[in-house]
Amino acid sequence: MSEKQCTTCGSSAYETRQITYLYSHQGKYLIVPNTPVEVCQHCGTVYYSAAVLKRIEQQFCDIHSDAMAPDDYLQVPMKAFG
């Protein structure tokens, strides 16, 4: 069995963390706190498992089709650059 290596720097040192992930599709968004990721300890490249991304995508679709309620809503100000 081969050891996984970072595709950016080649390191095999990883750390499991939880981050806030922003999913967007066609002008709609979902903020997902506590998303599990692996982070390369050498260069900081973040890796998401396919299962985690698939679950986020399903939650996004369910929320935007009213099949599931979100935990909360967040109002964010917006200002164009320039």
C-alpha cells in the first residue's frame, strides 16, 4: 500500500481539521461550518474527501428545492470592487 503524497509539494504529512466551506452553484450559496478536511502540514494544500463533497452537494440541492431546512441564515453585505 502506497503512502499518499501532497500533489502540490510531495509531502506525506497531513493534519485533519474542520473548516468552513462555501459551496456555490448558479448564484446560490451554502455555508458549511465544521467541514472535515485533510491539510498538508508542509504547504497547506486542503484535501476534501469525495464523500464529504457529495454530502454537501446533496444538502445544497435539498435546501434549495425546499426538501430540507437550513440550520440558519446569514445576511452578508456586498460591495463591487472598483
